[in-house]
Amino acid sequence: MSKEYRLETKCIQSGWKPKKGEPRVLPIYQSTTFKYDTTEEMGRLFDLEDSGYFYTRLQNPTNDYVASKIADMEGGVAAMLTSSGQAANFYAVANICQAGDHIVCSSTVYGGTFNLYGATLKKMGIDCTFVNPDADVEELNQAFCENTKAVVAESVANPALVVLDIEKFAGIAHAHGVPLIIDNTFPTPVNCRPFEWGADIVTHSTTKYMDGHAMCVGGCIVDSGNFDWEAHADKFPGLTTPDPTYHGIVYTQKFGKGAYITKATVQLMRDLGSIQSPQNAFLLNVGLETLALRMERHCYNAGRAAEYLVAHEKVDFVNYAGLPGDKYHALAQKYMPKGTCGVISFGLKGGREAAIRFMDHLELAAIVTHVADARTSVLHPASHTHRQLNDEQLLEAGVTPGMIRFSVGIENIDDILEDLEQALKFA
């Protein structure tokens, strides 16, 4: 944008900029293909000699305008939408890793991501070492190998709600010549801007707060443009050596700061095709317009709910960094002074059985395999999102058998508290 607007304005104004006589609202380019007048014009697009649209699997105007909005909100140089947050997390790593490589990942990441990096990538020949995000620098350094290509973590872990020391992890990653990839789904750029603390790449499950209405699954990858791939050229040959599938193009030389996202688009999206539909991108953009307003309400409501729960006689523990007594309160104040998110995790003194009774008696809050939308919802991670993990892996991920993930919506807080109160009577 010609003027550097504040984030609340970017939520609305970034991305689509209508010219005279064009639609005021971002249109849906619901087309698989785009017409050209000559074979030469189309050929130059396939050779990456010209920019433009020719097939929606690679690029689509609706998607690109929304991606550019998210990039602007995060302070990045470029972004790419994907079909889901999991696709974004996979592409973010696969874009710079191949068989024989290794990554370091925080052990408290979302259960699906834990399985993606710890099991599925391993089958593809990419190994992963999981580390305690609270470990000291010396211990974290021991996780690196000669073939390590990235460090991956979540700004706020789902559902353990660990707040990452982004600056510490960025320093360690850069000391080993690799980028730091941060999943910033829970706080969103409204509350946390990882690039300002040294992170290099950000991913999102746009399915959550960004979408806000629980209608569309989607993901996004944003590149800061700050990591110097050429300075570590031997580690990242996919970016710094000729690509034979595009007549020997070297991405870093031809596209500069746009190299990472360009490669992800024209190579990974071309071959794997996990695209976000233009319809979903349009609806995501509608959600982004109110993101700043909603995050403020989510954080207020979650703070009130956390205060209520921590004082309740049947509650054993509450994880919410907005609470002054929380283990991660100081880190949250550093990285997310406006609030973390609307998600709370807590346990009941009666354990797993009490948690089930409590959840089954909620009336306003719904048991759904979702989190972080406008409606209050609840989930039992050990039985649901982390069900594929064994007991040891559950503890490593910060998930106890009785833990409840409570996603506080934007309804009236008194109604939410009354629902908690009546359901706790059965716990």
C-alpha cells in the first residue's frame, strides 16, 4: 500500500484495490482458466517469463488479492493460499526440504501437525526432532544436525497454549543457518507479528479466526523476505540451483525476495495442487474484514472465562497466558500485549470422567472438531484432535488425559459464564 496503514485498516483496505468502474468488493474469479490471444503469450507464462493467470491450480486473482492482504497484515513480502492449514504446514517445510533432510519442531504443536512432521514426513525421508519449547538454548542446540533445514513451532500452541519465545528460537535457528517457521493461527497478526521478532516464514490455518464463521477450510503461507537463502546456498539447493522443470531457472536469482513463495506456487502447487477455491478465498476475505474487532472480543471473553474457571472449586488447572499467574504470562506480555487468543485449556479435579460429564452438559458451547470461530465450542483433545498420539506423546505435547479445550466465542460473556456454571454442576 502507498501508505502504511495500521493493522485494523489493513484488515479492510489491503488486497483488492478497485479501479474506476470496478466492483467495490473483491469479486470471485470462479474460473479454472484464463484466455490469451497468442500461443507465445501463453508460453511465456509457462516459462515464468511473464506474470499473469492461466490456470487456477497455480494462481487465481481472488486468491492472490486475499493472500496479498494477509502478507500485508503480517508484514511479509508475499503469500500463498492453500486448501487447509495442514497443507500450508506441509508446503512450508517441503518447499525447502527433501528426502535425507531434517527439521526441528516444538513438541507442543497441534496433534495433526505433530503427526504430519513426526510420521508422514518421516515416510518421505524427512526426519524430525521434537523439542521442549521451554528448553534452554544449550539443550535446543543439541537437536540440530548437519542436515537440519528448518525450525518449526506455534506462536501459541494448540491446545497446550504454550507461548513461544520467538526471539530465542529465531536466534537459535539463524545460528544454525536455517529459517524459523511459525504457525501464527491462534493469535493472528492482530495480536502477534512473528516477523518483528525474527521469524522468517509464517503459516496459518485460515479456517480458524481469520475465517471466523466456520464455513471454509483454508491455509496460508507468508514469507518475510528476510532469510538470505543465498548465504546458505548449499543447504537450500531447490531455491539456489537451476530448476530443470523450468528450463534452469534459479529462483533466488530471478525472483529475489519473492523466491520462496514463487517456488512454492509454481512447483509445489503445480505438482500437488492443494489449492484454496476462489469461493473460499472470497469468504475468507469477508472474515478478515472483521478480524481485529473479533479478536478484541475473543480475548476479553476468554479473560473473563479464565478468571471464572481458575477460581472454581472443581477446576484443577487453567492454561491461559492472559492470567497474571500463568507460566507464560510474561512472554505473552512481550509478544502479544493486546492479548493471545480466545482459547482456554483447563482440567477438572475429577479427571477425564468429570471432563466428559461437564462437556456433555454444556448447552451454549457445542462439542465440535473446530476451534477459534465466532461460536463458543469445546473439545477433548486426548479423545479428538490428539487421539492418534500415545500417552507419552500426549504428555510431550502438553496434553493431559482430562484436559478440555474451550474456545470462547464472541457471544455475551454472561451467557458463556452461565453455561459454564450449570455444566460444572455435573462435573
